[in-house]
Amino acid sequence: MRVCMIAYKFYESDNRGMIYSEKLAIHGCVVSSVIEAVFKLGVSV
């Protein structure tokens, strides 16, 4: 199975996308990720 994960997240504090991708790969899936990362610079977003 091929999976494409799309995410918009805060990079420093949210590693769920990586964990989900690794679990899918363990079960034989080919995973591609498109992640729009937001970096916190001390400014409210």
C-alpha cells in the first residue's frame, strides 16, 4: 500500500507525523510525507 501523509504542524513540539509514518512502514506501506512546518520564534501564531 502507498500512503501520502499531509500535515501542517508545529515542528518542535509535534512528532506524530514521524511516528505514524514509521508505524505504517513497519507494516509494509510505502510512505511519502508533505509537511508544512511552522517554527515557533517566540511569537504567537
